[in-house]
Amino acid sequence: QVQLVESGGGLVQAGGSLRLSCGASRRITTINSMTWYRQAPGKQREWVGSSYSDGIIDYADAVKGRFTISIDKAKNTGDLQMNKVKPEDTGVYYCKVSKDYGQGIQVTVSS
């Protein structure tokens, strides 16, 4: 089982930017694709977006045009660049590679 570790979360003002990163704790797998989810307080986990191994990247409507997923094969990491954030973007963000999830990282957007 691969251990995924997220970093880069925290508190940001509405309209600002934040960049989350996700990497494997041990280089026992090559990251070719990655999916990001988030879970707001009191709500179900929702899909944010996916970068697929064929190069296709897809986003939920709520974040399309504001968030960008990228994969750095040299570093074996994946990033979620969050721009023009809104208070409704607040939640715990999780990366997923294959069947493995990260532990989650808190993002709080203040109004």
C-alpha cells in the first residue's frame, strides 16, 4: 500500500491562491494519474478533479476555471493549484492515486 502525503493547506482569504501537493512517502509507485476530493464540514466527500494517465484532465463544475491539477513526473508528485478561492472551497482535501488516499489536509477560506 502506498502512503500518500499532502502538504500546502492552511488558511487563505477569499480571492487568494493556495497550492496543495501530494506525493508518495516511498517511491514504490510512479504517479501517472491523480484525483482530488474534498469534504466540507457536514457534507459528503465530493470529487474535485482528475488528471488521467492519457493526459486528460477533468474538473468539477464548481472549480472549473479556478483550480488546476498537474503532475510532476520528475518529482513523482501531483499538485492542486487553487486560485480565486471562495469560502465554499473550505474543507479537507484528499489526493488519490490508484486505490490509495492521502490522509487529508485542511483548507480554510475566510470571507
